[in-house]
Amino acid sequence: MVPAYPPAQRRLKLGFVGGGRGALVGHWHAAGVRLSNRWDIVAGALSSRPDVAMASGKDWLLAEERTYDDFRKMAEVEAAREDGIDAVAICTPNGHHAAAAEAFMEAGIDIICDKPMTATMDDARKLVALHDKSDLFFGVTYTYAFHAMVRQAKAMVAAGKVGKLRQAHIEYVQDWAAGAQEKETKQSGWRRDPSQAGRGSVTGDIGTHAFHMLHYVLDEPISEVSTRFHVCGGAAAMEDTAFMQLKFGSGAPGTLWCTQAAPGNACGLRMRIYGDGGGIEWDQEFPDLLHYTPLNGATQTISRGFGAGMMPEAERMVRLPRGHNEGVPDAWCNLYIELAVAIEARRSGTTLAPNMVDIPTVMDGARGVYFVDAAADSHEADGAWMPSWYDG
Amino acid sequence: MVPAYPPAQRRLKLGFVGGGRGALVGHWHAAGVRLSNRWDIVAGALSSRPDVAMASGKDWLLAEERTYDDFRKMAEVEAAREDGIDAVAICTPNGHHAAAAEAFMEAGIDIICDKPMTATMDDARKLVALHDKSDLFFGVTYTYAFHAMVRQAKAMVAAGKVGKLRQAHIEYVQDWAAGAQEKETKQSGWRRDPSQAGRGSVTGDIGTHAFHMLHYVLDEPISEVSTRFHVCGGAAAMEDTAFMQLKFGSGAPGTLWCTQAAPGNACGLRMRIYGDGGGIEWDQEFPDLLHYTPLNGATQTISRGFGAGMMPEAERMVRLPRGHNEGVPDAWCNLYIELAVAIEARRSGTTLAPNMVDIPTVMDGARGVYFVDAAADSHEADGAWMPSWYDG
Amino acid sequence: MVPAYPPAQRRLKLGFVGGGRGALVGHWHAAGVRLSNRWDIVAGALSSRPDVAMASGKDWLLAEERTYDDFRKMAEVEAAREDGIDAVAICTPNGHHAAAAEAFMEAGIDIICDKPMTATMDDARKLVALHDKSDLFFGVTYTYAFHAMVRQAKAMVAAGKVGKLRQAHIEYVQDWAAGAQEKETKQSGWRRDPSQAGRGSVTGDIGTHAFHMLHYVLDEPISEVSTRFHVCGGAAAMEDTAFMQLKFGSGAPGTLWCTQAAPGNACGLRMRIYGDGGGIEWDQEFPDLLHYTPLNGATQTISRGFGAGMMPEAERMVRLPRGHNEGVPDAWCNLYIELAVAIEARRSGTTLAPNMVDIPTVMDGARGVYFVDAAADSHEADGAWMPSWYDG
Amino acid sequence: MVPAYPPAQRRLKLGFVGGGRGALVGHWHAAGVRLSNRWDIVAGALSSRPDVAMASGKDWLLAEERTYDDFRKMAEVEAAREDGIDAVAICTPNGHHAAAAEAFMEAGIDIICDKPMTATMDDARKLVALHDKSDLFFGVTYTYAFHAMVRQAKAMVAAGKVGKLRQAHIEYVQDWAAGAQEKETKQSGWRRDPSQAGRGSVTGDIGTHAFHMLHYVLDEPISEVSTRFHVCGGAAAMEDTAFMQLKFGSGAPGTLWCTQAAPGNACGLRMRIYGDGGGIEWDQEFPDLLHYTPLNGATQTISRGFGAGMMPEAERMVRLPRGHNEGVPDAWCNLYIELAVAIEARRSGTTLAPNMVDIPTVMDGARGVYFVDAAADSHEADGAWMPSWYDG
């Protein structure tokens, strides 16, 4: 039995670090937060530049007194308030996630951290250790995994619909870095700066999404990786393209390709899973559809909605009827619903049913960072196999 | 020049009539309201049954004192409050829209009314007349028209991309009423009850969306209609299917087909416009894509995002980058942003730039009802042409 | 049980009337003939203009002595030859089909006649009567019905996969007549000349294909039609667009839309069939795929090949493995295989198994012409219902 | 200027070695041969088993005296006949191509050889050397490259539409070997037997198609390959799956994935080419469509036909109007037309315009075999880079 989400008794209070003017991802978090109707955004250190922080707070209609320009101060003040935030969403550039997470954990505030969790494994290990010592909640926002039909894919795999895994492929294909150098430089910003992005530029930015989705859906480690990086857009200090081969825990092979330089592709996160019992295919640009072919059968297009092939784990996420497109904000909403359920439970001391939520943990966050490092190590060794699974 | 939407200075206060437990459409309004971050939902008469009203108010985390079970009382109390609602969203079954709109207009509260605006032309005329005498805002939620790529279609037509209109076709194809009678009876509820649905069951429910989208995008009256109704699902008191032929103001012909009994179709609202300069095709189930073929050229797929064929009128609506699917909640969000901009302007006495918003008016609402009647008249006359455009 | 086609013992000998230089359809017949490997093209009166006839015969590598410029002479000479043709393929403009068919029937030669069979019902009745008095074979080339997946659709309908028919829709949408008048005039030729095209221009040219496909697949008469014609391309003497409503023999309703003036559509013959047990959709531009949705189930894409949902009646037509696209020449090949099987059986006095071939008859040809007339009659009566089914 | 193909003056005479009962590929050759109307199939050693050879000859309606059970005898007898064959099509299992080609070259007969040209590089080198010493024509049937829209892709690349190549990807994905072992064993036959298939099972069977298509369209060597083989279907002696990374002559990187064990994929040969000026995507299962995205522009779907974005090199291949699907038999037809043009020219001593035909040569055949070996070498070295381009 798959339980329904418990209804909200109140809206939790959320603060943001990063995500203000000029940042994309803050708006995406906020969209999911708002759609979920389980949170109020009440505080923020939306930028490290005071003027941008203030202007962004105004954009978001935050109270002035809860618009901060220093996340440490925010942690301190919010922890002290009677009506202080229940959780913080960390959306800064990758290199600053760890310090922010540390500050809020120390203040006893639950953590919602964007991916990749940190820019270095040192930082990742530190967060895992800190979390181990606390009783706080720590979730990482691999949000594409919260499209209802990705949950459907995971449930179908778990139910044996594809049989024994024989190979799996994932790609994440974009085009914003294709073409002239100038455009890329302007858009890529810190994504091509090793001091902020860590060791993997395209890998940290989008490859880590692909890595997470695959092991999350398959519920299987990705044990080893063989990688070669490339620059396929304008001249850049760091790679915009990676070709990878994977070994899963069960021994099955796979591939992962990510690029930001393939004209005609906007957000092509596409997953293909093949077993001895069938195949599953999913494309993020058409998120409400999942294609399933039982071995030697006709291909079925399962469409998000009630019944007609839906698994209960995914049906539970359905809000709009079939054919009424749910998109990226809805994936964020699905995630922020489960976050609210989990954080409310922790704070109220309630025990959740075992399969009530399925949120990437601090360990999953560390795995993503470890994978970025493993890919970079492999690239530096011209594609030699490297262990790519972190287990603490 | 297409101006950007003015930033919000505050969140407007919104109340709901109808839309509580067991009703679909209230949740859709609420999704757009929340995503827009320009409104707080603070009051509601979410059902006419007191117990359902209270339970629904709790679901929505409304304050108890602002959870009403009588919309007239709500209008009166909210109008008297210092912090009373700025506008009301009316989402009851169609037959109750008029009374609610009347009550809130009398209380001086701006109106956001679901479609079809009323169940009868008498009611529609009454609302038009009431609105004429007031200075209130009155908008009707033909929400599919607020998908960014529908705005794109409208802008392309206006810019002459299809040339002179030669024919246009629209269909709205669903399947929830296909098959056994019992299922239909349970789902269709008031939609097949003439006392609540007015004279057009499928026409009022979905045909009116198709009618609105076509004249909205073409910016051209639909002057005459020839209709035949059918029951293609279970036995039903009212039609679930309508075949129509249309005459546009310019003389061009068209068709409209709507049905709720076509297995394999969930929400297939599909529009095809052909002129002597090109063709445009759009499908609601893939709302971020618009297909444009210039005469004798290759077909272009224009994808919601910045640049790459986007018209400024549609680009203004873009929040997520290309490839990051925006769905039905985003269309509702687009609508509730324009509603907030328009209502804030009215209340603050600001004059908006002429093309700042493009929201269906009370007159458009009346046109939708008039069309439902015209279709029913034509059906009763075995498909004879009937005038189908209301101009007051 | 569905029998396999009997293997060919020899290649039958085929002659052509019409189809030479400047004519499209002759090449399509010839493609199917050649692919089938059951025929040799040995004679032809490929044009009524002697120079074109000779040049066309040379193009086709016909023997000079069997290249005719007069079909009556061809009928006479070929009938007299020891090695004369077994059958004639008639591909002239529509208005000339009847005279040619008459001549070859009188010469005792089997008839393969392009559609529409004749330009007038008088001619159609004459051919039916002539055929009744003979023991000759007479087939009409509604070739789209010979895509393997159309046969699949027919077999699925017959097997009850869609249940009781509730509505059916077909459209045939092209764009060659869109835009400037000059282009149309050059391309449309006799298609817009009532003296050659009969009473229905677009109806005779492509509407008749749609009409045939629908009653063929459903195995149900189309009893009545309500039609309005339009000119949606350049100024033209005859319609390029028709909007129709249909009544099937069982009482179910349907629509038929055909146009040659919809920019972005090349050969969009699309069929949608809905019953109380499921729905079937097929699009000629993707002929190897058929979409089937059982009531309340997931949509299945059945792909031409062996197994995986294929019905034996369609599987029998499969030559290439799944995914190796079969196109329009293959539909012609399927047709010419069944023609060869039927004509060989007639000439050798063999009795075929009852479901060995399923070829449109002279009566089906007359039905197509009758439908064109009925549509024109209805148009002239502003869409009044007209009987549209001919039964002799 | 792109010249039209010269009209046929006669049909050339063709013999077959292999391709009889139980073999797929012979029928495909024959389909193209017949459709082209430039050849008569007059002789064959359709199997090495005399009974199968005779039965197959009867299936094909060959004269008994020209139905052989020994290709050497066939070469000898046909070379001696006044009306002997102009060319031979070799469709045996791969391991027998070389001996047959040798025998017919020695008899002075032009060679049309299926791919991969040979099972070993020794054999490939021998054929190259033999051909160098002769004045015979030698073509290799990489037929997918003869879809009109692949020619279109090649012409667009040559015209600079994608700019400088930055990355390219190709995959060939099938599913016939997925699932239970028994099924695979029955179907795979010699494809998994190293003594007949050479060193690459899936690579020789389908990977070599992908390799050819990519270098043919890009007109650029594939210099190095890094490969790992896998068995993803039933247990098998040889690989059914290969993951490859590629280096092009210009230094751009690429990938090639081929598998016969991915449920839901029938013949998914898909090519994606990205440069600094745009991207091209093509899928063999929808062969008439090519997707082209100019940098920062909307994606165009170019559809096979006249005008609307077609390049003259591809337009020359068009027989059916746009939207009238051309499939795999038409690709074979395109190839056999160019083969007839080239062979007729050689035999008549005519010099063809330089870009009249574009047929894979014996050297291209050798390159395909070399690539199979290079892939196997790399696999044996756990993915180490191996030189993969043969230049004699």
C-alpha cells in the first residue's frame, strides 16, 4: 500500500540563501514552494551583495527585517526568533553550499540544498559528518527525479517490469554553450570557473542530475565510470561535454552523455533502461509521458493521470488530470511537498510510513560530488575506470 | 514595444466562491494564484454545503473567520473589512456564477469568473449590464489561451505570419465519458444536467474553450455556426459530442469538434490556422511547442523560451528557460499575473499601457454563452446556420 | 486462419492506359507493380498525345510495337496477341476512365482502374452493368487502404477491439493549392476542370480516398453526408476544401475534412475511430504505426512487423522487419500482389480462400463516385443531408 | 549544378550470389533492383545448398538454366554467355563475400557487395588489390546512406549549414536479441559465430552501418576508436552491444552505440551532428524527415520532396511527392539507380559528371572491416584508443 501524503496542518516557514536577482534556480525552488501550499517564504539572504540582497528581497515581497545580506547572521537571527524558519533552501553557486549548510545546521535548522551538494569531496564529507551528529533533516534537490513519471519509472523497475537490468543510458543535452565564445562566457559564469564549480563543469552542472536519476530510478549503485571530457562550444577553461561509460552494481553496463553544446537541444534529459523483461524510455522535455515496451510486446505510452498503467507510487503525485500538462514547476512542487512532509514529521516527532517520501539525502549529495570527482579522475587518466560510488 | 509586467508592490487579497473538496477547477485557479506570487488567498465560500465549506477551508489553511458557507455573507463581510479581499474567483458550477458575480459586484469587489460565464444568456446580459454601470474589473478564465505559445500564435497572426485567413480548425477531444454508462454518470455530474449546465453540455464545458481560443488568437468574430450534437459515450441526457462548422467575420470557414468520448484522448485541444501566407498548429498536450510553416517553406517548431522565433508578446510570459516544460499551472499563473496587474492598476488608478494585459472580458464571457446557445439552436434546426457572435 | 498468399508461378502481363510523362500516378502504379515481382509491364498507351506516348514508352523501356497512342487499338491488338496483356491499369484523368475500361472489358481483359472510378454516376453505372454481364475481374486502386497498418486497423475493428462504433473521423489535408493563384493553376490542371474532374474537385481527388478508407476499415456503409465546399487556396473554379458530416449505417456519426490548401500539410490522411471499447488512430505520413487505446488503458503503438500486437491479416503483408520503413510504394505493392493473386485465380479458374484478397470492387468504385455526387448535392443544398451510399 | 541521372537506355542484367530462402537481405536488394526499373534479375546462386538454391530460383522466377548452386560455376557460365550478367550482387553471410567477389572479378563482372565487405582485413586487402589491378566497378551496399534525407544531410554539411564540426553521435539500436537465450540463438545464427561473422558480431552487423553513415555524411575520417563490447541479451558467444567513442580527422569527438538488445527499438539508426553553426538530427525509422537547427534559431523539419529546404543533391533522388512516405525499399532503389548509372557508364566507356553518383567503394568496404577490427582490438585493450581509419 502506498499511503497518501498527510494533509498540511500549517505552512512551514522557509528561508533562502542565494537565488536572488540574476540567479535562475532560486525562482524554480520558489515556484515549487508556492505551488505546494505547504510553505511560506519568510526570510532570505538572497545574495552576498547587500544591494542585490535587498532588491531581491523586495522582489519576493519579504519583510525588510528578514532580508539579510549575510547568511550567518540570518542563521543566527532566525534561530533566535519565535517564528523563525523551519528550513533553509540553499541555492548559491556550488562552492558556497557547504559553508551555508554548516551555518544553518549549527543553528539547528533543517537543510534543503541544491545540487551538486558541494564543490569538493572534503566539503561533502564534512556535511555528511555534521549531519551524522545531528538529528536534522538534510535533502538535496535533484528535482528532475520528482517528475511524476520518473517516480513511475522507479516503481515499474522495482515491480520487475523491465526484468533484470541489462543496460541503461542517460543523456543530458543542451545547447546554450554552442557557437560563439562571447555568448558562452556571459552565460556560463561560475560554471566554467574551477574555483567555484569544483572539478567538473558540465558534470557538476548537469551530469550530476543524470547520474542521480539513473541510480535513483534503478535503485542500484553506479560503481565505476570511464570518462572523457571535451570542449564542443566556444573556447572554455573547463569542459562543456562529457562522454561516459558506466558499470552498475549488478555488473550491467551503461552510458552517460552530457553536453551544453548541441544546437537544437534545450533540456534533453533522456533516460533509457533495458532489461530482459522490457524497456523504459523517458524524455524530460515531454515529462508527462513514459514509454514502456514489455519484451516482444507493443510499446505503451503511459500518460500521467489516474489509472491506465500508473503505479500507486506515481499516482499519488498526480494533481491535474491526464493531458493537463504538468511541467518543471510541478516537479519542484512534488519535491517541496515531500520535503514539507518529512520536515514536519521530524519537527513534530512523527514517524512516517517507510515509503512516504523518497528524497535524496546528504549521502546522495555526497555521491553526486564523488561522481564528479571520479569522472574528472577518469578523464585525466584518458578514460580509465574509476570507482564512482561513495558509501561513506 | 511590448512592456514588461510591472513588478508587484504587494500581494493582492483573493477570495474564492466554490472550488472546494470534490471540485477540480478550484485547485487549478489556486495553482496559478500561488505560482504568480501576486496574490494571497485569504477567504472563501468554498462550497454551499457548510460542512464541505469548513473542511475545504481547512484544507486550504484559511482562517476560520474567513471561511464562509454563504457567498452573500462573504461578500458583505469582506467588503466591510479593512483587509477585505481585492477580488473574488468564482468557480462554482456554471449555473451559480451569475448570482455570485452579482453579489460581489454589488459589494464593489473585482470579479474573476470561470467559464462559461453563465448558464443562460439572460444571466450573461445581466452581468454585462451590471458591469457597464460599475467601474469594476471583470475577467473570465479562458485559461488555455494563457499558454505562452497561444499568445505566440496570436502575435504571429497579428504580425501577418499566416497572411490572410483562409480556414481554421479547432478540436477539443477527451475520453472520460467514453464507455460504460455508470462511469460517466459518476463523473459527469452537473455537466449533463440542463438545469445546471445550461443548454450545452459538452459545448459549455469544453466547446466554449475552443470557441474562445479561436476568436482570441485570430482576433476575428466567429459570426455563424452550424452544429449537430451527438451522444457518443454512455447514454446521457445531454450531448457529449458536437460537430460544428464556423464562419469567421472575414468570411473564411472553419470547424470545431468537441467530444468527451474518444478513447485515447485526454485533453486534446488542438488548433490549426491556415492563411495564404502560412500555417500554425498547436496542441495543448504539448503546450510549449508551436509549429509554423511559411508558405512553401520547411515547418519550424518554435519552442517556448527566449529568442529563436519567439514574438515579444509571448517572450514576456517566459519564466523557465526553453526545454523546461511549463504546463497548465503555468498558464493559470500567466493569467493570474495579468489579472493582478489589471486589478492593481484599477484599484490604484494607474493607466496601463494599451497592450499590457489581454484578458477575456465580461463581453467575451457573454460571447461564450451566446455561442453555446447558438450551437444548441443550430442543433435543434439540424445544422442550420445561426448567428453566433454577441456584440451587446 | 488467414492463408498466406500463393506463390507466383509466373509474372502476369500488364498494360497501362495513361500514366506517362507528366503524370504522377502512373509511376506509383508502376512502383507497386515492380516491387511485387508478380507482373511485367509489357504494353502501354501512356498518353493520348502520340509524341508523349512514344517518349513515355521509351522511358519505361517498352517494346516499340507495344507502345500505343490509342487505347482502343491497344485493347484490340493486345487481345489478339498470343502473349497479350492479362490486365490493364487505367491511370488517365478521371473523365477518361470509363471509356478505357469499357474498351478493355469488351476485349476480355481484366481491369485495374484508378480512383475515382469515373467522373459521373452514369459512367459508373455503365461499368457496373458491363461487369455484371462479364466474368472479368475489376479492381479499383484505393491504394492507401493497402498500407499494412490500415489492414491491421480493419482486422482490429472486425475483432471487436474498439467495441461498438460511436464516432469516426477522417481528414485528408494537403497544401499544394495554398497561396498564390498561379501555382495552383499550374498544378491543379484538370483537377479543377468540371468537364474532366466530375462534380467534385477535392472530393474526387482526395475526399474519395478518405470515404473509401473509412467504410473499408469499418466495414460499414456511410449512409448520409452533409457537406459544404470551400475555396481556401487561390481563386479557383472548383472547391479545394470540403467539410463533411457523416452518418454510418449503424447510426454513429462522423466527419470528413479534405483540403488542398493547408500550409504545412503534405499528405495528411488521418483516421480516428472511437468505439465503446477503445480507439484507433492512424496517420498516412507515419504509415507503419497504428495507435490503439483500449478503454481506460494506456495507448499502444503497434508497429508493422511480426508479433507484438499484429493481427494475422496484416502480418501476412509484412515483408520488411519492424522498423524498416515501408512506404507508399509498398502499399502499391501490397495492392498489386492481391491483384495478381485474384487475376491469376480468375484466369486459371482457381477458387480463392474467402479472405485471401480484399480489393475494392467495381461496386466500391461506383460508391466512391456516388459519394462525390452526394457531397456536391449536399453542398448545393447548404449542407442538407443526402443519401451517400450506392448499392446498385 | 547537380545533374539529373541519365535516363536508362536498357535494363542491365543482374545476378545474385546468396539471398535465397531464409535470408533477409536478398529480398531487400531485389526490392531496390525492381523498383529502380534499371535492372533485370536473370541469374542466381541463391544458396550454397543445391535444393535451397533451386527452390529460391523458382521463388524469384529465374530461368532454370541460370539457377546455379555454385557461384564459381555461375561466374564462369555467365561470363561466357552473350547475354551474361552485367553485375553480381553478393549477399551471402559475410565470411563468403570475398571468395565470391574474387570469382566474379576474375570473370570480368562488376561487383555489388553487401556489407561488411569481408569478415577479415586479409580478405579486404585482397579485394582492394584485385580491384586496383582491374578496371571493374566495385560498390558496397551501405544502403541506409541512400535514404534521400541522408543525402540531404551530407549536402547540408558540405554547404556549411552546421559550420565547423564539434561533435557527432550515432546509434543503431535494435531489440531482436533481447530476452531469452533460445530466441536469440535461433535468430542470430552466423551473426554470433566468429568463424563466419569475423571479429565483430554486432559491430559487423550494424555498427559498420553506423560507422559508414557518419564518415559518409561528414566526409571526414573517423581516425580513432575506443570500444567496449557487452552481451546484453541472452548468453552469447559474441557481443550484441558495443559502446564506442570516436575521434574524427578534424579532432572533433563522437560516440557510436550499437545494440541488438534494447526492448522497444526495432531499427533505431539515429544520427546527430553538431557544429558551431547548427545541428542536424535524423532517425532511420522516420527516414523522410530531417531536423535542422541553425545556431540560436528554431528547429526546422525538412521533409523529403521538392523545395522547402531541400538541397539539389537530395532533391534529385525524390520520386514521390512530399508526405508520400518513401521507406527502406526506396533507399535500395536509390542505390541501385546509382549503381546502374555507374556500371552502364563503365561498360559504355562514358565519363560521368563528377558528382553524378556517390557510392561506397571497395576502399570504403575495407574501411568498414578495418573499423570492426579496430573496435575489437580496443575492446580487448579495455577501451584503449586504436587507429580506425584505413587508407590502403
